Amino acid sequence: MSDGLRCSTCGQDTVIEIELTLPDGSAVVFCSCHRCESKWWDRDGEQLDLDSLVDVTRREP
């Protein structure tokens, strides 16, 4: 669990973070709320939805 990270859907602090590196070398953080099961990805402070993440992974490096 992360200090201070709150779910933007339910407001709870039951969020886990997993740091990942995409095939193009960019770093993202996968976030998942244990309470409401919302999931999102963060890249450099910008929240990405699944469609945006897929677009990033499809780009040529």
C-alpha cells in the first residue's frame, strides 16, 4: 500500500502500486484499488486508461 495514494473512484487508501517498464522503455505505475477494484496506470503524473496504455505500447520506439 502506498502512503497518501487514494483511489480517484472511491477515495479509499487501499491502493497498491506496481512499477512497470513498457517495451518502448518508458516507465509506468500500475495502480489497483482493493476496495472498488478500479485500475489505472500513471506515467509522469498523467493518468492513463487502458486504451491510452495500449496506444503507448503499440508505438514504435
